[in-house]
Amino acid sequence: MTSWPSSKAKQVLSALYRIGWTLKRQSGSHKTLSRPGWPDVVFAFHDGEEIGRRMLARIAKRTGLTPEDL
């Protein structure tokens, strides 16, 4: 399967900020993140929400996140 551990959304968002993503805009719980050279990504999870392994793999594909970043 995947080598991703399930993680809290707050931890994933922090990891995205560390690798260069910035908050472009926010509408409610939907955060639009941007990073030069990448298309914008919508992050629509509440801080305490658990993100599973498959969803983390999908997020990683669009953002360049690695398991070591968490």
C-alpha cells in the first residue's frame, strides 16, 4: 500500500508550510495554498480531523509532500 502514516490535518498543514506552501486565501475551512512552480491546492480539512493514508498520498502527489516532512 503506501508508506504514509495517518496524521492530523493541523500537522499536515504545518508540514506544507515548512516545504514552501503559503496561504493564498481562505473561505471558511477551505484554504487555498500556493507555491511557485506548482498549481494552487485547496486544503479543506479541520485542524483536528484525521487524514488517512490514501488521502495523504493524494495530497502528496499534488504538493510534493513526503512522509519525512511530517
